Amino acid sequence: MTKRSPIEIRPLSPAVGAEVVGLDLSQPIDGESFGRLVQAFTDHCLLVFPAQQLEPAAQWSFGCLWGEPLVVPYLAPHAVTGFPGILRVPNMGKAETLTENWHFDSAFFEEPPPIAILAAQELPPIGGDTMWSNMYRAYEALSPAMQLLLGQVRAAFTGTRVDDGERRDVVTMHPVVRIHPVTGKRALAIGRIESVPHLEGMTPDESRPIIEFLYRHVARPEFVHRHHWRRGDVVMWDNRCLLHYAVHDYGDAPRLLHRMTVLGAPCT
Ligand SMILES: [Fe+2]
């Protein structure tokens, strides 16, 4: 009789997220367990692995199971020593924080990266939660007429790139409704008006109320899981069907996460 994979998948909310119990990410993962992780990731879009205390080498090995790691040369000063694909995410202070709003990462890339993996290193005594919202649900909750309209529209996503030391403002057009390449399901893709200033082919006056409506819509509590970080947590999520929001309510308290970004479809 083959030994059953020992891991347990516990959903965290109806909309998004599951906790994976019984797995040590610093050890090799057998094929059956990895297959269950892939299925859970597809089903829940966000996986939480508690009590891992993951070292950079182990985070790197785990991330490589899911695809090719993203290494951005201009972010090298922020990388963990010896691991150019693992970035340090410290407390920058509330005023400098760019992620305290609903967004998907690297939205101004031609192909925004699909998977992010965060490993908690140091946490404030209280606060610093991260929220994720399920964009399949957000799309499905729209009226058929709004789905039809948005299905034909692209939005302008703005950001800043650094090429050869030069900072450059970039605008990239993406569909407001994207089709997930693995599940084939439709998901909303939007951000706040400051980073998504208009919809293609519409005037600013026409675009603005739609973008602002969608930005309120994606934050509906029934789409959201709010994660309270615990010591040693590792969290991975699908950037193609979730938005996230980093709550900065912890003042000057130290907080450090290690972040790895993975390109490409999950391995099977
Ligand atoms: Fe982010």
C-alpha cells in the first residue's frame, strides 16, 4: 500500500486561501504532496505554510519547484546576500509604502509575474496584516451587462522601470478581464485610479467612475481573506487572480519579509 501524503489542506475563507499543515518546506517534497499543493493552489489561489522559519536557500529551492525565479538586476541592492532572486521587504515607513492599496504586482510589466512567495523573518508585535481578494469572485459578482462591457476594455497600468540606471515612467495596457492561463476562468484586473488612470478608448470622464466603482467592488469583504502573520509563516499567492493590500499600521516596528517571485506555469 502506498503511503498517503501527510499534508492537510484547511481552507481559510470561502473566497481565498488555504493553510497547508504537515509539511516542512526545508525538506524535499514528494510527488504526491506536490501534486496536492498544485491542486490546492489552483483551488484557493493563496497557500499559507505555518511555522517554517524558512532560510533563503530553502525558499529558493521551494520557489524553483513552481517555475523560473524572477531576477531583476536593478533590484540587486535589495536582495538577500547570495540570493539575487530573493528580495528583502523591510518596514519602509508608512509614507514610503507603495503597497497599501489593492493591486497586483508589477502590473506595468508586459507579463506580470504569476506567483509570489513571502517568508516572514521578523514581525511587529501587532499589526502588519496582508489582505488578498479573489478576482474570480469579483468578476462573477458583476452583472452580465457590466461583464460584457469590461470584457472588451483594456486599462492603462502605470509604473516606473529602471533601465541602465535611468528611471522611466511606463504605461502598459492590459485587459480589465483576464483569462487565467491555467484555470481558463475570468478574473478582474484593476487598481486604484492613481495607478490605473484610464480605460482604452474612453475619455477620462467616462473612465474614472468605472475604475473607481471597480476599485470599491474588489474590496468587498466576501472576496477577501485578511492574513495575520505569525512567526515563520510562508505565504504564496497567484498574482493572476488575486489583488492584495499590505496594511501599514505598525509604525516604526521592525518587520522583514523575504520575497521571491516566480515566472511560468506551475510544474506538474
Ligand atoms: Fe504587492
